[in-house]
Amino acid sequence: MPKVWEVYSKAIEEGKNHNVLSQDIRVLIAKVQGYAEPIDTLYNRDDEFRNLPLFQTYFERLKKEEPVEYIINEATFLERKLFVDRRVLIPRFETEQLVSQITERITKYYDPRNYLVVADIGTGSGCISLALRSFFRNWLITASDVSEDALEVAKQNFQTYGGGIRTLVGRSLEPYIANKMNLDIIVSNPPYILNKDEVQVSVKDYEPDTALYLDKANSVYEDIFRDCKKVKKGSLLMCFEIGYDLKEYLTELMAKYLENYEYEFVEDLDGRLRFLFVYLQ
Ligand SMILES: C[S@@+](CC[C@H](N)C(=O)[O-])C[C@H]1O[C@@H](n2cnc3c(N)ncnc32)[C@H](O)[C@@H]1O
């Protein structure tokens, strides 16, 4: 049986021609070897390799630029391991920042200890709802998605972490309106990519189109701005992840549909405009 370091070094060499990252190889080895963390691949370099055929199957997929998260059916979001497969977007670091921005800004608008009614529109893996629930135990969170397949994945993750998040299938605010819900907060990371040419192979070929591309004729942002009056009783805070190139488009949409609102575009850690907070009195 080969040692871990032999398999790792050979894969790094072979992966050079296929855009393979060494960190992704460590993720695969940790999965196959049953290590808790990818870094354990390096600490346990002299271990015997247990299941080379399984590693080889995974590695062939990695060489075809399949995201490592889909290969091992696992992604990490704010320290929490979530089940993912090709029915959902792989949670991103920017979305972790959206959650941080919400936690930092929330006291400006509400007492977060209250039982606030929250909608997570386009929940995908359920990552945002789960993170918000862990910070704000009293919030009544409903997660929705237009894709029933995606919602199945979210439900699985909600169950793993103790339930307590309601789910609804449907487009934008429609299921909330149908259920006559009054919302205090809407959170959404909807599809927002305008330029398909900027998208890497690992995203374009593997992640669901319905999670990626903004179709201005079917825009979640527009749906929400147009219909938010129907779910608003008191004040309403809307928190969005946005594409860096959407400032003008979103400013025009807000002016078209909203009254008595304040808003703030917020930068991510790379200094790009990636979040929008809108508050309606
Ligand atoms: C960019 S992904 C975000 C997934 C997850 N919230 C996250 O942050 O990783 C967008 C999600 O919105 C869903 N979606 C697309 N159009 C929608 C619509 N009109 N109404 C509700 N969900 C929608 C997609 O199915 C997808 O799961």
C-alpha cells in the first residue's frame, strides 16, 4: 500500500496540467482517509493509503474541474458543514460576509432579541437561514426557493441542525403573499451574474443555471421591490447580496417601486460593492 505522501505528491504533479489546486487534493485525501480536516493529510503523511481506487475516482472528477464540494458532498459555511450537491449553489465566502453585515447592522433597525419574521428567498443549501438562526435564536425564519430540488437539500441541512426553519416552494415573494405573511426582514442572495463570459468552467459546467444568471425579465430583485408592500405591516429591512456591476440597475428599480426608503450599498472585503440594505419605514 502506498503512503499518503506518495499519493499526494503524485496527484499534485498530475494535477498541474488540469488546474487542480493542492488544497483540493488534501480535501479529497482527508475524505478518503477519514481525517477530520484537510490539513491532517500533511500531519499524517506517513499513514498507509486505505482506499486508492476511491481516491482515483474522485481525482478524475477533480481533473475535469468539478468543484471539490460536489465531489465530497460537503461545503463549509461559517464553520458549519453542509450537505451540497449539484441541485444547489456552493455557499460562498461573500455570503458569509452578507451574514456578518446583517449581524453588524441589525441593531440600527430592530432589537434582534425580538421574534422577528424573516424570509430567506432563494435559500439554496439553506446556509443563510442556518447561520442567522444560530445568531438570532428568536427569529422566525422561513426559507424558500423556486427550485423544489434545491429546497430538498435545504431541508436536509435544516434537519441535520435541529430543524425550526420553515420551508416554502415558490417564486420570489409569491409563497409569502399566498400565506398572508407579514415580514420584518427579507434576506436574499438571488441569481445576479450578468456576464456569462466571466464565469469559470467549474461554475458554468457544474452549478445550477437557475442559481447563477440574472435574467432582467425575471429578476428576483425586481419581484421583491415590486411586491414587498404586500408582505409589509410595520417596517421592513431588505438585505441582498448583489453583483458588483448592479448598482445602477438596482438604484433605478428602487426608485421605480419604493417610497419612503433608505438604502446603503456595502462593499465586501475586496472593496467591491456586493451588498445592498434597504429599509422601509
Ligand atoms: C445564488 S443562489 C443562492 C443560494 C444560497 N442562498 C446561497 O447564498 O448560497 C440563488 C438561489 O435562488 C433560487 N432562485 C432563483 N430564482 C428564484 C426565484 N425567482 N424565487 C426564489 N428562488 C429563486 C435558485 O434556485 C438558487 O437556489
